[in-house]
Amino acid sequence: MTEGSVPLPYADPAFVADPFPLYRQLREDGPVRRVVIAGALDAWVVTRYEDGLAALSDSRLSSDVRDASDARLLRQLPTSGGESLMGNMLRSDPPDHTRLRRLVSKAFTAHRVAGMRPRIQAIADQLLDAVAPAGRADLVADFALPLPVTVISELLGVPLDDRHDFQRWTNRIVTRGAEPPDPAMVNEAYQHMRAYVTELVRAKRAAPGDDLLSGLIAARDEEQRLTEDELVAMVFLLLAAGHITTVNLISGGIAMLLTHPAQLELLRSDPELLPGAIEEFLRYDGPVSPGIARFAREDVEIAGVTVPRGATVLIGSAIADRDPARFPDPERLDITRQDNAHLAFGHGIHYCLGAPLARLEGQIAIAAALRRLPGLALAVAPDEIRWRPGGLRGPESLPVTFTP
Ligand code: HEM
């Protein structure tokens, strides 16, 4: 560990349950702090809102892991096959980023996504029909987990029966546990995922449909707008990116309401508050925590601190989203909060492509759960909710009771 670095102790249950005291300390100690993540990865964390906003639009900070100098980070890059999965828009810089994002951006506009409302509603209702008679459920496994994966599978045109396999592999790739990930295991998951997506593309090429994946294959085959590797990496990203984050928004949002009864009461009395409540869940305890990674392409000065070339810079969106210089009374969950321009979806050219979809899924799911599960209450004490360790934050399970 580098001298003076603060550990982000994912092996410590108290930190995993509530990382915000440490986030606050980091923010109060300075605008850029050195941390060590899960005992393995050195990073420079940007802790304050205005600096975070500027860093997210600074082109000297790259999204391409190959610009990193940390040997441990580079070693975690899969040795074969997986490299091409990293050739996706999230991990590229312009001009490749611009070209790749343009290929799919139309499918995710607020207007297009609004057309998916009836189908998302039907999926939510179907999942709740299955649990409603029991009077108890785990709202992660029974509800929040299957919903986004069903939506993204249908949008892409991926058979839903495959979801258990790719859910397992993507989880292994994108969620970092308490321990530094075992490179062999991550590599194996990449291999499986790559083989799976390659087969999917082959099958879809033979029998195209009216779905996003068929559209991407046409852009590849008829217009040569992306390479075969980029096509596979795009499908991987879309399956992975919109999946566990949205699960966490739904289950985390419900957990926040059940642990803040006055806010739940307020929302029940005025359902029109729901869109603002979703923004507040994202600000108060968003799924990407503490933040968003970049790699310094050159020495970069941030808030008076020189970050050396090759360094990993973590833009602490979840830390900045409680910056009192930007948000009045930031430690308070307030679903009526105005002027709530949080960083939970990022900012700048990589701003979350799926934000309109995530917002809609969150609204439909949370409204449906409150409506269909009367008397909804936690089946465990608030401090017994187990949170997933690592950079994607959300409840591991959410045991609840309600009137059948
Ligand atoms: C990018 C968060 C849901 C697809 C991002 C970024 C964040 C984020 C912070 C920026 C990363 C960066 O700057 O490096 C979230 C959260 C979600 C969510 C909190 C749920 C609450 C979704 C959904 C999709 C999606 C449903 C749909 C497929 C993407 C893609 C990118 C992205 C493709 C890369 C955009 C680019 O590089 O230009 N997301 N996301 N996300 N997200 Fe989301």
C-alpha cells in the first residue's frame, strides 16, 4: 500500500453496510485523496462535486484501461478473448467511443424507451403475481433481479432462458467482491461470456428479427460500421451495464423507503413524487459507489493536486453527491429535493446511455411493489440488510413481509 493511502475496506462489514462516514472523511480531508481499493488497487479519488464534474469532462482522463500503469489492474485484464470484450464504448475514448455510441444511441432515447412502458409494467406485474399470495418475499431474488435482465434481453433479442448463465458470468466480471478478484476466475467468465455472445451473434445472423442485435449485425455486415470484435463487446456491455445497476436502484430504493418511514408515507400520499424520489435514491445511495474510473493520459492537475500519468483516478460520484457545497443538508434523504443534478449516471460523453431506461424501470418497479404488496415491511432489522461488497452497491437480499 502506498504511504498515506486510505484503504477502502471491502472486507469490513461495517464499511460495506455504511461507507458514508468514510466517504465524508475523505471529502473533508481534501479534494483528491489516495485510496487503496480492496487491498489491491491504488487510486486517486476526486471527492467534491465541482471537481468531479470537471474531471468527468476532462479529455486527459482516459476510459481505456490500456492507459493505466497499475500492473495489478493490467494483470486483471483477461489474457485472451476478454480483451476484445473490453473494446466497448464504456472503455474507449473518441473517436471510437463516438462511433460505437452512435450505433445504439437511438434505441435508448427517452422517447423510444417510453414505448417500452406497457411491456415493463407487464413484466413487473407478472413477477409480483408470483409472490403476492405468499405474504413474504426476497425482493432482490424474486423481483429486482429478474426485471431488468428480462427487459434488456427482449430489447436485444436474446433468449430469456439463457439469462442464468450470462447473469452468473457478468456478475463475476463486473462485481468486485471483498477480495481482489481471482484473475483466473474472471478470465474464465470472460471466455464463457465471449463464447456465448459469439454463438448468439451467429444464431441471430442466421435468423434475424426486429430487435437491436439484428440491427447491429446489419450495421456490421452491410455498412462495416464496426468490427466483429466490437459487435461482441457491444452486446456484452449492453447485457452487463444495464443489469446489476438497475437491480440495485430498484431494491436499494425500496430499502431506503422502508428504512425512512416518513418518506414512504409522503410518497404513498402523493405518487407524483416518484420521479423525484428516484433521483434522490440515486443521489443519496446510488448503485455506482464510490465512483467512476479513469486513467491519466498525462500528468493532470486536479484541484491543485498533480495526479501522475498512468494513475487510476476514481471520480467519487457517490462521495460528491453528498457534498454540502452542492446539496443542502446532503445526509438527509428527501424525496422532494429540488435541483438534484447528481452524478450517479456520470457526466459528459460517457453519461449513462441507459439512464432513461433505468429511470423508467425504477419508477414502474417501485410503484408496482408499493401498490401490489400492501403493508410492505422489512422482515429483518434495518441494520441486518446485507449489502454487496464492491464498487456496485445494493442489497444482496431484501426480505420483506406484506398482506397476502
Ligand atoms: C454508462 C450508471 C443503468 C448502459 C454509465 C455510467 C454510469 C452508469 C455512472 C458512466 C460510466 C463512465 O463514465 O465511465 C448507471 C446506473 C444505472 C445504469 C446507476 C441504473 C440505475 C443502465 C442501463 C443501461 C446502461 C439500464 C442499458 C443498457 C450504459 C452504457 C454506458 C453506461 C452502454 C456506457 C456509455 C458510454 O460509455 O458512452 N452508467 N447505469 N446503464 N451505462 Fe449505465
